[in-house]
Amino acid sequence: DAKTTQPPSMDCAEGRAANLPCNHSTISGNEYVYWYRQIHSQGPQYIIHGLKNNETNEMASLIITEDRKSSTLILPHATLRDTAVYYCIVRANSGYALNFGKGTSLLVTP
Amino acid sequence: GAGVSQTPSNKVTEKGKYVELRCDPISGHTALYWYRQSLGQGPEFLIYFQGTGAADDSGLPNDRFFAVRPEGSVSTLKIQRTERGDSAVYLCASSFPGDTQYFGPGTRLTVL
């Protein structure tokens, strides 16, 4: 599976949109982009995933560039409870192991 | 519905002892995964089950680690002769084959 690159940390003010970037320049045509987050002392929580098109659910939006070499996870109105480590993972649907990397530590401040 | 559950939530043991960690997957999920997370790191893959069989155990660090899933549901991760370096959070996830993985809360193992 392709490798991803994320900034180690980001800050966001409560109520503002949090935009978390991810680079995956070696992504293959059959690989999906997955986002998980991990709140302190909890197991990873699935957020969203996509292949080519932008995706939105009740938690977040995922914007994937046309060349698929990068993506952005958007939390439209960040709350203090969104403080967590966010992981961007690339994986083929025929694959199984998730390669988490170190993720982005997002701090939402009042 | 019920998510993935793991027991115990915390386990403290002494160096050299044997431990078992249990995972109860989401009902109907045939795929089950174990990961290990050391302090400050992301989770790392250990082993993947499809049904009762281990389809890939390439992430197990050595032969002290073993996992079973005899009836294709509950899985047990077994660690023999524990070492201090085995201290970590052990995470379990389940899914339909090739689909999104859902994680349990983890078991924090401390080897003294």
C-alpha cells in the first residue's frame, strides 16, 4: 500500500473548520483513502473513506484532488471533543492491514 | 448495535508470565485483526483472520506471540514468556472482508 505524509500537529479554534492535509503521491488506482482518528486512551474510530470522488458524512468531508495524490479531511465546525490524532491511510480494498503511520495531532482550543 | 469488545481493559503481569487477551468482534464480521500500539506510535498490524484461519500472521514479532479464533468469532491473542518490551496497547478490529475495520477499545498490557 502507498505511504502517506501528514503534518505532525495542527491547532484549530473551536467552531472553526479544521482542514487536515495528507499527501499520498504514490497511490495506485485501486487504493482507497481512509481516515481514522484516535482520542486519547481509546481505540481508533473510523471517520470516512473515498476512492476518487469527494465524500461527506455526518462526521466530516473528504476532498481528494483530481490526480489523487493528496486529500484533505474537513471537520466543518470543530469542537473540543475533536481533539485527537488523525490518521490518513491508503489501502486497496483487496488488502487488509492498515498502515497507520504517526498521524496528525489536532488540538482544538476554546 | 454492539461494537468490538476487548477484555481485560488493563492487564499487569510480571516478566516471564503468560497472558491471554480476548477480542469479541462485531456480530457477523468474518474478518478479525490484531494490532499493537506502543506509546507515541500509531497502531501496527500483527495478524489477520478470515473465518477461523490466520490468513496473514506476518506482523507477529516472534514465536512468543500466537493467536487463535477456533469458531470464527471470538479471538484470543496469547503471549508466552512476556518481556518488558511487550508492554503496549493491543487493539482488535473486525470487518466484513475488504470492508471498513471497526476497532475495540484495546487492552493495555504492562509487563513489570
